[in-house]
Amino acid sequence: MSVSIKDVEESAFRNLKAEAVRRGIKVGDAATEAFRMWVASKRQSKLRDKEMMLKAAKNMDKLRLEYKGEWSGVAEIRKWRDQRRRS
């Protein structure tokens, strides 16, 4: 497939092209690999965020059970937010 891409930073393109030449591959193949790596990194960061949110939710559930209704995630967040505003 032939693709035209506008507004590519010149130095970034030159670096990509130079690395492709050093490795003996076509610029298009190097760009394809770069595109794939960029997409994979974005997907991976979403997975990590989801894992962190699930872990936080489990911790909140654990605290709720431990303190038998005496602990509130909402109240805790408000407390920390108020402390930050006063600082």
C-alpha cells in the first residue's frame, strides 16, 4: 500500500530512514514496525490502567468489609481533595 503522511517532523523521519538503512530494510517496513509498536504501547497502557483500577476497587471493597460500613471511599476522596486544596 502506498501512503502519504503530512506534517511528519523532519528529524524524526530522517532518524527513521537512517536506522532503516543501517538495518538494511526499507523505510516502509521500518515505518510499519514503528506504527505497530506505537499502537501496541497505547493498548498496553490501557490494560495497565484497567488493572490498576481493578486493584483499587478490590482494595476499596476490602476496606469496606474490614470497617463494616465505617469507611467510605467517597468520604476518603473528599478528605484528600480538601487537604490538597488547603495546601
